[in-house]
Amino acid sequence: MNTEHSPTPRKIALIGFGSIAQDVWAGLEQFDPLPTDWAVVLRPTSSRRREVPQTLTTLGTLDELLAWKPTLVIEAASQGAACEHVPALLEHGIDVLMTSVGALADGATYMAMVDAARKGRSRLIIPAGAVASLDYLGALGNIASVSVEYESRKPVAAWREELRALGIDPDTLDEEVELFAGSANEAALRYPKNLNVAATLALAGVGMAQTRVRVVVDPRAAGNQHRVKVQSALGTLETTLVNNPSPGNPKTSWIVSQSVIHAVRRQFATVLIGG
């Protein structure tokens, strides 16, 4: 008699069903061996509901999500959705993997989520997303006088709306334009759809106010470029990543969804490497 039992499926809910969420669901369903029950949280009026496969449970409210009792929730929607859902989930003891990291540039929002996680004994998980070097930054936590500089250099397609708002025709732009230079918290709050990387680097390193950010629109840029320079008594780190834009959203890098998949696997892994 066969006494083996299939493992109880983990329950993962996605807030949002845009390009990142769809890639994460498809990647884990296709390549991850652990059985999973899936739910998607979308407003009842959302046009995205038509894109959700019938094999996934569709939920419309926070109460419905809490009643579904997920093992893990992946926020992949917007800063507004993160602020609306994440604190309550954390307070109810549910771990949340959050992609709209720029929301944490607001100090009150950050502390509200930290307090909620403490109350619920849960964890707020920030994936690496489109950038490397987070392990290195984390290792400098006890080192004084650390300097962190980040430059975002993306093609015109990632900034068309912002260029038009400045009176610049994106279709005729033939030279680079500096959109922003300042702190990470200013950058993440000003450009919530484009600069989650700045917030992630700041949280991993010297903080929002001390992380210096430069944002450049470059019509000659090959992909979404992320340049990081870190200086301290331990040495100097300089990295440049050139990420291909997501086919579904040029504002974000394709690697982001794969980073989320990696973070989910780490959440359920027996052996952890790095981080």
C-alpha cells in the first residue's frame, strides 16, 4: 500500500496581474516543483480580470484575500496598492514580497509596515529586482562613512510621459537629458513607476537621504542601465548592469520578474546561498 502523500500546496496570492505578476506566475508554474494554489487580487472593475486564467482564484477585496489565507502574498501592482494592502497582511501574520519598493521612501509608510510586521510576526521581503550589489551593501552596515551613488540611464521609451510633461518631444530627442539629481527618497517619490531600484539600494545601504541618485534619459542607451558606485574604508564597488526592458512594460527591466521568482524560491528553500 502506498503511504506517500502529496505535499500540501502552498498558497500564493498576486496583487495585480501586469507583466511582472504574469511572468512570476508562469515561471513558477512551469519550472518550480512545489505544488501551488494561486489567487489574483484585482478590483472588480479592473480590465485585467479578463487576462486571469480560469485555473487561478480571482479575489476583489482585502477581506477576501485574508479569508483565502495565503502562505505568501506578492505585491506587483503599484505604490497605492502596496500601501492599501501590505500593512494589514503583515499584521495578520502573512509574509509579503513587495515590488513597489518606492512606497517605502515615505518614512511614515515604512514605519507603518515595520510596525505591522512586528505585530504579526511576519516578514516584508524586498527582492533585488533590477539591481545587483545588495549583499555588498548589507555587509557595510557596521562601517562608517559609506558613499553610495546610483545612476539610472534608460531609453526614451521608459520616459515618454515625463518628457512630454517637460515640453520635450520624445520622438525627436537626440541627446541625453538629466531628469533628476538628488536623494533616493526624492527620486522614488517623484518617479514611482521607474525608480524602485533607488529605494532598494537605499534600504540595503546608507538610507534614503544619503543615497545619491541621478536619472538620465538617453536615446542611445542600450537597455535599462543601472550604475552603482559604493566607497568605504573596505574598498570600492562599481557595477554597471544593462537590462533588457520587459516586453510588457518598458519602464521596468525584464530581470525584475525573474528576481521575484528567485525570492519566492528562497522563501521556501532548505539551503540559502548569499543574501
